Amino acid sequence: MSVNQHTHAGPPYGQPQPGYQGYQQPAYGGQPLPGVPHTQYGAYNGPMPGYQQPVPPQGSVRALPTSGAPPPASGTSLPSGHQGYSQFGQGDVQNGIPTSTAPMQRPPASQPFLPGSAPAPVSQPSTFQQYGPPPSSVQQLSNHMAGMTIGSTSISAPPPAGLGYGPPTSVPPVSGSFSATGSGLYTPYTASQGPPPPSVPQGLPLAQPPFSGQSVPTQRLPTEVPGFAPPPSSTGIGPSSYPPSTGAPRPPPMPGPPLSGQTVAGPPMSQPNHVSSPPPPSTLSGPHPGPPMSGLHGPPPPTHPPQPGYQMQQNGSFGQVRGPQPNYGGAYPGTPNYGSQPGPPPKRLDPDSIPSPIQVIEDDRSNRGSEPFVTGVRGQVPPLVTTNFLVKDQGNASPRYIRCTSYNIPCTSDMAKQSQVPLAAVIKPLATLPPEEALPYLVDHGESGPVRCNRCKAYMCPFMQFIEGGRRFQCCFCSCVTEVPAHYFQHLDHTGKRVDFYDRPELSLGSYEFLATVDYCKNNKFPSPPAFIFMIDVSYNAVKSGLVRLICEELKSILDYLPREGNMEESAIRVGFVTYNKVLHFYNVKSSLAQPQMMVVSDVADMFVPLLDGFLVNVNESRTVIASLLDQIPEMFADTRETETVFGPVIQAGLEALKAAECAGKLFIFHTSLPIAEAPGKLKNRDDKKLINTDKEKTLFQPQTSFYSNLAKDCVAQGCCVDLFLFPNQYLDVATLGVVTYQTGGSIYKYAYFQLETDQDRFLNDLRRDVQKEVGFDAVMRVRTSTGIRATDFFGAFYMSNTTDVEMAGLDCDKTITVEFKHDDKLSEDSGALLQCALLYTSCAGQRRLRIHNLSLNCCTQLADLYRNCETDTLINYLAKYAYRGVLSSPVKAVRDSLINQCAQILACYRKNCASPSSAGQLILPECMKLLPVYLNCVLKSDVLQPGPEVTTDDRAYIRQLVTSMDVAETNVFFYPRLLPLTKADVDSDSLPAAIRNSEERLSKGDIYLLENGLNIFVWVGVNVQQGLIQNLFGVSSFSQISNTLSTLPVLENPFSKKVRSIIDMLHLQRSRYMKLIIVKQEDKLEMLFKHFLVEDKSLTGGASYVDFLCHMHKEIRQLLS
Amino acid sequence: MATYLEFIQQNEERDGVRFSWNVWPSSRLEATRMVVPLACLLTPLRERPDLPPVQYEPVLCSRPTCKAVLNPLCQVDYRAKLWACNFCFQRNQFPPAYAGISEVNQPAELMPQFSTIEYIVQRGPQTPLIFLYVVDTCLEEEDLQALKESLQMSLSLLPADALVGLITFGRMIQVHELSCEGISKSYVFRGTKDLTAKQIQDMLGLSRPAVPIQQGRPLQAPEQPVISSRFLQPVHKIDMNLTDLLGELQRDPWPVTQGKRPLRSTGVALSIAVGLLEGTFPNTGARIMLFTGGPPTQGPGMVVGDELKTPIRSWHDIEKDNARFMKKATKHYETLANRTATNGHCIDIYACALDQTGLLEMKCCANLTGGHMVMGDSFNTSLFKQTFQRVFNKGLNGEFRMAFGANLEVKTSRELKIAGAIGPCVSLNVKGPCVSENELGIGGTSQWKICGLDPCTTLAIYFEVVNQHNAPIPQGGRGAVQFVTQYQHSSTQKRIRVTTIARNWADAQSQLQHIEAAFDQEAAAVLMARLGVYRAESEEGPDVLRWLDRQLIRLCQKFGQYNKDDPNSFRLSESFSLYPQFMFHLRRSPFLQVFNNSPDESSYYRHHFARQDLTQSLIMIQPILYAYSFHGPPEPVLLDSSSILPDRILLMDTFFQIVIYLGETIAQWQKAGYQDMPEYENFKHLLQAPLDDAQEILQTRFPMPRYVHTEHGGSQARFLLSKVNPSQTHNNLYAWGQVSNGRATCIWEYCKMYIQIIVCIVAVLFYLIVFGLRLGAGCICPALLI
């Protein structure tokens, strides 16, 4: 769907200006007009109102466009979204919200703007006008999407906007909300200008039906509260007052007031506003509340002043950027340009008016969640990762295995370059399937091994073309003709299909496995079953914290759950145990021994394995000895005083043990501290926060010694995968320790300041899952493509010794490899493009197998096709990995800039080549990429690319490595966390409550929310939550008694508690790691941490808010276009 | 004192000393002309059940360079309570405790019968004995089992408070921690890497950090010297534990592929053992007992590669300089041995394998530290089992026959200087006025360290008469020598044994017959043999033989009586009569001849020769042959092929072997089963007699000799045939008594030839003969030796 159509911005502004003063009036007046549309929308009434509101937002949007592209986007999006939403019924919300949000943001950003602020409101009106135009564009854009068409209707939407204004008044409910917001804002405004701005935004969001006024006010409070003390009160009042005030307020309430209010704040702020809007408001609010408020009040209502400003803006809108400039200046380096742009008008965008991830997710879920996704058709875009859907394999690999950034590949490299859309596939070769879906079939082609193309060695797949009556087949990748081996011959039917087409998985399915012959094995020998070696740090810290005892206890039971091949009675995996501090202790747990034997190796400089027989044992045979060992380990080291540890030798030891046993395997290392003991791989503490934001920052991500890289190579060669569980109390250099883990396809788990009581569950769950999960060893993956494109770049946790083969010592079901493709020739639309991902690995039973995934993609000669078949989540996955790798070699700032630049180019290309002509001030986003800005912003704000002061170097390195092997679903929720209002949950159903957007203003003081990002779960409790709820959930009687050290929710027998716990359990099931539960009380210290995850808001560390960023993007795009 | 023989015997019994000359030539010049140097065999700890040790400290001469111990030879002024040192003539005051001294009330050390006296002194803390087992696990299953049993058995033989430790090795080395409950714990080292003592101690966690906490509390300081470490524990505490541990010992688990030797890290294992003791119990009595079943094949100290197709070095390879690991390995073990000696510990080597085990390279470990060296075919033989058991034998008074960390100091009167010592000792490099510049053996010092010794351990100590010819010693003057041995007794007491002897000086020109009469040819033979063997270690074999021959010629020239050009007129006095015979057998002995012996065997023989006392040494030089027949009681017979008669049973004792040989007829009778017939009971007794005698020898000897029971024509008869003087060979078997040709080498001819040489001084002939001898020695089959 196209997003913002601000082409008309110019005119809107013009109008707005006039409108401004008149604006309100006009707007309202306009509303009535829209009223007509109203009628039209009558059906939509509900939504419509939203729409109307959106309209105003558009106005604001426009302002934005001037300021930066973003705002328009919001505006446009609103329209489009509205339209789309209207259909879906969700649009309303956005509409309502956007307006409000816009002001919100503005105020902070554009405070200086005060004058401008006025314009902002103006801009909103302008949007109204714009509205007309945008729709058109929308229509154009929205070719394929029904929503798009709706968008066209949205064109009418502009009128709705008008209507919106009108409607609010006219439509009771909507208006109610609306008016509430508007009026509320207004009133607050009048009451106190300072507060109003914030309130305004809130009001706006509130306006949205879904979130309803209630949440709004509460939210406001919270958000504002921190910043604006006064507002809360006002807001508090506001809500109540809103309704009444609605009538009057309307005119002013609209953007104008809020903006003005903000702007008001701005004036004082003028200087400050540049940077952080939030702070200024607060400060402003603080000081100004009284006087300024009033004074401000004057101004804001006076919209008049704004008018002038407006005019200015309008005029300037095209040329004036002033207002915005400063704002962005703060937020973005590029701001200056920003400023040059029409900035001023963009001022406030209504957050509700800009594309909402929640909306998109919900839409996709309701549209595509119900029917199975059948993979028979080439180039089909699968449902979003957030949607629950079943897959039927009919010749292409399930999206659970492979997802592409685009399912339509440009035919030529020129097109690809022009669009700048990266062509990448995110491959998860061993992904876990839901129980309803069949596992890949195992195919045995006998002694001669799988049938393959003679030239390119591609494996037999559904796309191979059998010719000459089935005697030969033509390779779909390289077109080479290969004889069909006699044992594989089969006649063709009249359509040219083999008669046994449906009997053979490799001919009819997208994913299947071959049984590998001895030719595919190392040293031409079938592999032995792999081994797991548990290596436990027993230095003082580990013992003292109870960790050692915990691990030993857990291992006793966990050993019964080692992964096994489907039908096997017991796991073939052998286990071994090592403990270590400054020296290593190996254990002989041979079944014939009465007691385990411990062997100490102190020669860490030259590691070796002291025993052969009895180190790696079958669990069942040596059960008693192992149990005895695990009982004794904690006792033996109970009095240890050794604080130093080694690390390199530990891995070496594991490696040597596997070498000696001639098998692949996995090391589970439980480690607590920086390895400073004298040994190979000794590290020093080189943490230095001063390096952040310097050219040397990249060194923090690089390993401090090449020792581990070399070690990793050896590990990969042996098939020794390393999983690392870290329990640091201080810096331990994850960047270096993780190298081996990373390159061998292992996982790192990090539990900072591990405490038995709070972190035990998380660790144990992670450990259990890590031990039990399906895993392949000694894996090599190669991606073959049809002629014309080529896999050129790979991201993930693996090692590459050449340019084509991805080698992984271990590959588990959660590990993902992202592959980028580049053209080396032309593709044809007819034949499309094919991918074949072949993974050779050793199963946990020691069987050598080949897993093949095939995927066919369309090729296009029209850019529009490309943009229509993109998948933003996958794109973000790729971009994040690309950027996270970039920080190793470039300054972080450069990485951020290049990310922004690339996205701007993608969007600009769309705008230039696909969108219908429209005013330059309009931000138009492709439907499939309308979330790109918000997600991209999240990536840019992530800890790796923009660390806050509390983020440790280790955390950044950890996250960096973690993200590199994440799949699309994980990156999606990691960058845009899921925020669920628990109090809205339906206690009687299984479903999750509808998610809400990650912004503080969406939070209500009276509710409890849950936020999860794949690593953490936050339960946020508002100050005004009913005591009953608190009692039900926490088992304490009041808010103040809630302990924020809880790591789990108490088990209480009441529906609410049960529901919440079941939600949390459900979330845990969805994620590969057990998430840490953190209880956050509103206004508590921890809330800062929580707010960090409200990614649509401006972050304390300088990350832009969604709205600001959108503006910035718009500016960038415009720059590119001009 | 009737004869010198009695005198010598008496002296030996009392003092454990036998001098080559019991009357000393009074000038340097004369002494050199005596050919056989003035030297003695000293058995420092000779068992003296009749000698109760005294419980006080010896009284020392106050001159700092002297410090001789008060002895019966000192002049004492009872009234003034003064005594004059008989070595430096310093006059010393008696200590206060001797206030009551008088002619009638003499302290023991002044009584003549106490020329040897032992003091028990209380010095420092008493540390228990330490036994550190270093066990090779690259053994065949039965061997390992037998070894394990022997080791377990040995635990019961150890003193209860002794500390034991266990190190096992194969491809890796495991140092077992004995103190832990439940889980058995060991430190593992790889066998390919040499580690310094400090590294080893660090890795074993022995290096004591600067215990800062304890410094605050002075009271705890005394607790510091806790006499045990994790690796060395009192036997009574961990008896069961260690027994189990030994029981669970497995063969080295690392696979040995076809055509390879197992990887055996003996060098590093020893190094770790040494480092462990060095760090924990320096200067305390400790035995490192190495049990190995094959050659070291990796790491420092490796003797041969692990490829079976390259055989272990032979004498041939060594002569050709083709033993690529030998020098390096020898250096490694020498370094270790020296370190061990410095720490006062000793190393025993128990090597049981059919092939060589690298004793040549490792010999210094035992030689320099006074440890035992035992060589056998397998641990699963009674030879090893009983030998090992005998290590823990107890003496007459119920004490272990072992002592540690002895420090032997020799003091001489002015006319004498010390030239050196040969035996299981190392020099302490103590220079002094009585140290000669000419070295014989380990010289340049007046003190030696003998880390491990038993009552039989005997050192050869060589002296030099330095009195100038023009400064005659007054008539009746006596030269004196004092041996002071400080050692740790097996009861962990510190003891000092002091032996002071004196001999008369005689002017060689006027009193040669005195000197001649006082010649101890047995001692002289052994002393010369030791010198010869000592030289053979570092020199080419033929040179040594030539040197020995020349010495013999010179001796005969000096003391023989003959008429020029008349060989038959040659006579030697009684006191010299056996000497040439000893030399003859010495030349043929495995100590000087390497032919038909592996380098390991040579090292083994030489090791024992350098430490056994006179009697045993003589047996080694000239084996004893007894004959049993119906013609009379058992009688010693000539070690000659003519002694082999069909109706005789022969019992030969070569120290290393006991051979019972049945003559042809006897063997036939035995086969016919006459011994089982009651009417031939005397035959049964005849058969039994040598067995009983052999048993008696077997009971007492350490190490256990190889026991061979064979008969005429038996393959094992070679043991006998290779030793006897081949006066009869297949060349002359049918022509009794005929001297066949110039190559004949029977004793008499040999002697005659020497006489001829002496008489004719025909060097050319001499060399021809020697050449012939060598040819004879070069025959492949000992049985065919001519």
C-alpha cells in the first residue's frame, strides 16, 4: 500500500495556513464537508472517524514532509492505512493516533518551532487537503492490495479527514474519542499549555477506538508524567473533561493546539527543542507550566501566531525546514539537510497516522492465518512470520526453512542496483516444524548416492526436466543434460512428468533428505555418533554462586534427554565431563569403575587429553558412575579458592577429546570470568567505554587475539561445536570468547550477575533446550542458484574456508544463515530463479545425510513487481546482520549512515519508478515496505548500533553475535518487541490479547502490560492498577509491595493469574531462549530499562522516535529524488 | 696377629675396610712403583650387630679445616683434659661433658676396639622414609598384574609411617593424589614435554604461595612443616586406598598399532618424580622406584623410536655412532640423577623386559644416587618378585637394610692424599688439604654423597702417598685415615659412623718384603677391576684391556722372581699368586667385554660391580665352581673346562647366575630315574645337594641371581661354558692337555705368555697374543670359545 501522499502538501499548507486560524474552523468546516464522505463512509463510520482524524494527521504529516519525508509518510500511511484499515477496521486507530502522536513528537522536537508548531497544526489541516491527492497516489500504489483500493477510497479519506474533524463532532463514539482527544487536548491546553502537548498526543492516540480514551489518558500520564509533571494532572482531568470539551475544543484541539502547546513549550525551549523533544517538554512543562502555560496558552490557541508560522511553513513547507531542522538536528546528524527541507510543516506527525507494525501484523494474521500456505506456486510471498499458518509443501521449501527478501527477482543487475533492494535468503535448514507438518522425507538412492547433475552437481529436485522419455534430465540450474542412472529410470507420462512423480519426495517436494554415501564422509569413513562434553568452570565464583551444584544437579536428569533419532530407544550420543579453573580436570567415568577417576591436567600451555577410554561414555552404561561424579564435583570444589580461569585450553581439550575419539560433537562450556590465568588464549581486560563513538569502537567487537580464530578453524575441521554459557560478574570479553562459538555454529547464553534464585529457571530451561534440541554436526552447506544469480555473501554463525561452502561444526534447529545473492547474468521471466540449498550433516545418531531445500522465485522486469513481492521482515533481518557485521570493520556511525542511505535509496527508487507522480513533499512507501522505516529505526537504535550508557561492551558483543544467527521471526520481535496489554486479555480464551505499539503513550496507568523481545519479558505495572488485579497477579495487596526482584510470577489460583502465566508460558514456547522475566513498576528505577524497549519513542540515548525518523527518511528520500 | 690374612679379615669385620696394601710404602715414588695403587674398599655401613651406637655427638677437632672426630688414635692428656688430633695435631679441649674422663674412665670412642663407632645425633625433625613408585603401564596384562601384586604386597613391608606416592606412566604420566576420598584424583602430564622442576611443582600445586594470612599468626608457622603432601601419604593412612588404586590400574589405554612400540614416557615420568620430591622433601631419605617394562619411546629420555622395525641400539650401533637417541637420553638422565643426588634421594630401576629397556642411558640414575638396578625378563617371574621383596629386607636388629643421604668424608694424615672414589656416589666437591690433584675415579673432593646405601654398599677409595722420598717417615710412624659417614638410618635417625684406621709405613727399598707380605691381592684385584670398569665406561674396551695387561706385567715385573730368558723360573709370592688369575677372568668378564652382551646388560653388570663388597665382587670377577660327585664331598674346582666331567654335578655362581650343571652320565642316570629308586638314594642326595646349596645362595643375594638348572648338552649349558677357562675345546678335546697353537688362552698358557713377555720383553708377541685373545672373544657362540 502506498503510504503518504503529500504531493499536495503544498496546497494543503496553503490551505492549512489559512485554515489554520481558519484551520480549525476550516478543518472543522471541512469536516462537515467531509461529512459527505462521512456518509459515504457511513459504513465505515467507525473507522471513518478514525479516518477523519487521520486526515488531520495527514495535515501534520504534511508538515512533516516539509520537515522531512517521514511525516508525510505518516500522513500518507494514515490515509492508506486508514483505507486499508478501514477495511480491516483497524485503520481507525491509526488515524486517531497519528494526529495525536504527531503533535507529541513535535513538541519535543520542534519546540523551538513554537511558531512552527502552530504551523504544524496547520500542516495537519494541510494534510486534509492533501488527503485528496494522497488517495490518488494510494490508489496507484495500491494496485494489488485490496487495501490499496481502499486506499483509493481513502482518497476520499482526505475528505474523511475533513470528516474526521467533522465526524468527531458528528460521530458520537468516534467523535467522542476524538473530541475527547481533541477536546481533551484542547482543554488541557487551555488549562496548561505545557501539559497539553503531551496530552494532546495522548489524546490523539486515545482517540483511536481500540485503545480508547482510557488507555490514552493513562498512557499519557505515564509518558508525560515523567516528563511533564503538570500534564498528568491536566491529563487526568483531561479525560474526564474531554468529552465535554469536545465541542469547543475541536477546532483548537486539532493539531493546532497540541502543536501549539508543544510549540509553546518550544518557545522556551527553542534552543533545546532541537535535540530531545521529550526532555524539553518536561523541563518546559516543569518551569513553564504555570506561566508559560498560560502564556503559551495564549499563543497556542492563538493558532494565529501559528498561522503566520504556518504560512511561513506553508511557504516554507516547501522551502522552510526551520522547525524540523532543529529537531532532527538533534536526532540525526543529517538534520541540517533536514532543516533545509520543508521541515517546518512536517512538525508533528500523528503517530497514529504512520504505518503501524501492529496493524500490519494483525492484518496479515487475519488475512492469511486461516488457510494453509501451499508452496506449489513460484514466487509466492508467504505470510508474515508473526502469522500462524500451516505450510503444504508442493515443490518449494517451506518459508520456515527459507525466506527471501523478495520473491520477485529483478531480471538484470541494473534493476537490482537501481532498486538497492538486497536479494537475500534467510535459511534455517534444520528448522523445527509444527507437529502438523511432515518432516522432510529421507530418500535413499542406494550405493551410488543421490542423483545429481553432472556439471553443477545440483541434487535431483522437482525442477529438473526429464527428457528423451525419461532417459536424461536437464538441470534446472545449469541446463546441462545428464543421463538418468539405470536404477533411477522411470517412464514419463503424457505431460512429461515421471510416472513416479508423487512417489518420490525429491520430485514432488521442496524439502527432503538424502541418505549420504561414504563418499560424503570425512576420510571416507562413516562417522561415529557424536559426543557431548560438559565443561564446567569450578573457580571460586562459580562455586560460590551455587552454579556448580546447580549444573551438576541438572545434568543428572538432563542426560536422559539427549537428542536421539526418531525411533531409537536411547541416544547414541556419548558424554564426557571436564571441570576447570586454572587447570583442567578430566573424569574417567567408565562403567566398570566403582568410582569416577579424576585426572588433572595442569599443563595448560600444551593441552592434551589424558585419557582415551572412559572419558566419553554411554549414559546408560555409566549411569551410576556419572551420578556419583556429579554428586562429588560440588563437594570437591566446595572449598576452592581459585579465582583465575583459563578458556582457550578448555576448548582445546574438548577438541582434542573429540579428535581422539574420532567423532564430531558439542562442547557445553559453563564459564564465569575473563580468562586471565597464564595459558594460551589468555585475555586482558580491554573494555573501554571511551571508545564508543570513535573510530576505534570497532575494536570492541573484534577479538583481541587471533588465537581463538585459529582454534575455531581446528574445531570446525573436527566438527567440534562449542556452546557457551556465560555467568559474568564483570567484563569477560564476549567478543573474543565468542569467536569459537560463533564460528563453529554454537550458541552463547549469557547470564550477567547470575543469582541462583532469580536466574536458575532461565538458565536451566536454556540448558535443557540446548541439550535436547535437534542438532546436526560437521555440516557443510552450499547454496546453488540458477544461472544469472550467485550466492555472494553469507551471514551467520559458521566458518568459511572458501567462497561457497558454509561450514558449521554444529548446526541446530535455531541457527539461521542469511545468504545474499548478486547477479552475474540476466535472468528470464519465464524460467524464474531457483535456489537449492544443500546441507550435508551428521545426524545425532551419527548418520550422514543431505538435506535439500528448493525454492523457485519469479523474475521481473518491472520494478513495481519487485516492490510488490518484498518481505520487510526478511529485509530487516538481512540489513541488521549486514550492519552488525559492518561494525567489525567500520565506525558505527558509518554503518548507521549507510543503512539509512540504503533504505532511502530503496524507497526513493520506488518513489521514482513505481509511485504515481505526486508532490515531492509526499512520502510514499511501498505497501510491502511500509514498515521499513519503523523497523529500520529499531535496528538503528539497537544496543549494538547506538548503545546507551548502561549497555556493557559485553552485551553489545553478545547481541551482535546473537542477531547474526537469528531467523526472521526472532529479529522481528527482537527489534520490535511485542507489547501486550495483560489486563485486556480475555481470561476465558486461549488467544493473546491484541498487541499494541511500542510507545509510552500507549500505556495506561491502570493497566498491566507485557513486553517481550525474545530475550526478556517485562511485566509493566501501572501505578493505578486496581488492587484486585495486583492481588490476583502478585499475591500482594498493594502496588508498593510488588517486588521487582521476582523472576517468576507467583502461582495463584485465579483466572487472571492463570491467564497471565499461560500467556508467558506460551511466549516461552515460541522462543528459542527462555526469557528473563522482569517486573517493572511504573515510576520505578527499572522503568528506564523498560522504556528502552518502547522503540517507537525517542530513546534516552539519542535514538530517534519513529515519527522523527520517518521525517528524516522522507528528507533523505527527497534529497535523493532531487 | 698371626698372619696378614687374619689381620685383613679382622680389619674387614671390624671396620669394613680392606686396603690393597696393609703396609704402606713411605714415599710417593715408591708408591707409584708398587703398580697397584694404595686404595681401600670401604663398606661404610657394614653390619656390626656387636656395635651399639652411642647416643651423643662426636667430639670434633676444633681446627676448621680438619674437624676430625676424636678416635682411639688420638693422644689424650687426661689431666689437662686435652686431646691432640692425630690428623692435624691440633690440641683440643674436651667438651664439658667429658669432665670425668680418665685413663680408667674412657669414652667409647677412645677405646681401641671402637675404631669404628656410630653416633646417634638429634638434629632437625625426623621425616619418615619416602617411597615413590613410578610404574610403567605399557605392560602385558600378566606382567602388569604381577607388578600390581608385588606393589600391593610391598605396602605391607613398608614401615607404617613411611610416606608413599604413586606415579604411573605410559603415553601420559599420572601423578596420583592419594588423599582424596571417593573419587580418585591424578594429575596428568604428557610424555613428550620436558618440564622444569618449577613447572612441575606449579602444575602439581606444590609451590607454596606466600601464605600471607598465616604470617599474621606466628603460632601457625610451626604447623607449616606438615610432613605430607597430597601425593605422598603415610602408608597406614592410605593403605587400603592405595591397594584399591593399584588394583584398578589399567594398561595404558592408548592404542598401539601394529608394528609399533607402545609410547612410553619414562624420561618425563622420572623427571616428574624427581621434581615432586625435590619440591616437597628435599634432603630427606626417599626412594624413587621406577618399574619399567620397556624402553622409553617418546619425549626427553627416549631411547628408541616407536617403530618396531628400528631395533634398539646395540654395542655395534654405539661403536658406529649410530645410536641417535643415546647421547641426548643419557644427558637427560644424568641431569636428573644429579638433581636427585643433590636432593639426597635415590632412584631404583626395576626393568623387566625381554628386550633392552634403556638401562644404558638410565644407569646413571641408579649409579649416582645409590639406587638399585634390577633387570629381569618379566615382572611375572620370581626373580623380580623376590628381588623386589628383598629390597625391604630387614637386618639382624629388625631394621631395614637401607640408609639414605649419606655423606662420606675422608680425612687423611699428612702423608696421604685422596685421589678419588669409585662407587654409587657423587662428588660433593669439597676441596681440602688432603685432596690430591691426581684423580682416580670421582676425585677432586674429600666428601661424597651416597644417597642410597645398604650394609653391602662398598666404595673404592684411592689414595696417593705424597710423602717425598727425601723426607723419610720416622720408624714406627703410622698413617691414618678417618672415614666419617653421616646418614639417615632407616629408623629415620640421623647417625654418624666414624671409622679410623692406621697402617704402618715402610720403606719400600729396605722393607719391600713387608710391603709385599701385606699385599691384599683380593682387594687389589677388585680395586684394579673397579678402576678398569670405571675407565671402560668412558674409554674404548681394548685400551682398558691393554692398560690392565700393562699393569699386570708391571706388577709381575716388580714382584715376580725369575731368571732372565727362563720363563719356567718365574715365581710369585703367595700373596700375589691369585692376582694374575683374577686379571685373566676380569679380562673375559662382562664388565670389560661387551661382546655378546647388550649395552643394557653391560650397564647392569657394571652397576652391580661398582657397589658390591669384596666377596661378591670377586665372585663376579671369577665365578665360583663347585663340583659334586660320588668321589668325595663337594669341592671347589678350577673354573676350567677340564672340570666338566660326566660324573659330576657342577654348581657355578657368577653372582648374576647360579648354574647347576649335570654331567653327561649324571644326566643319563637322572633320566633313567635312578634317583627314585630306593636303592639309589645316595644318587638322590647327590642331586639334591647342589640344589640346597644354590638355594642358600639364592636366599641371601641381592639382586636375585638367575637360576639355571641344566645338563650336559642342554642349551642353557652355555652359561657355564662361556665362563670356564676353555682349556679343552673342540680343537683339542681329543688331545688332552696339548697346547694347540698360539691362539690358546687357557690360564696357564696365559700366565706363561705373560712370563715370556716379561722375560723376553717381546712386545710384538704380546700384541699378537692379545690379538688372538680378541679373536677368541670374537667367536659367535660362547660354547665354542677357544
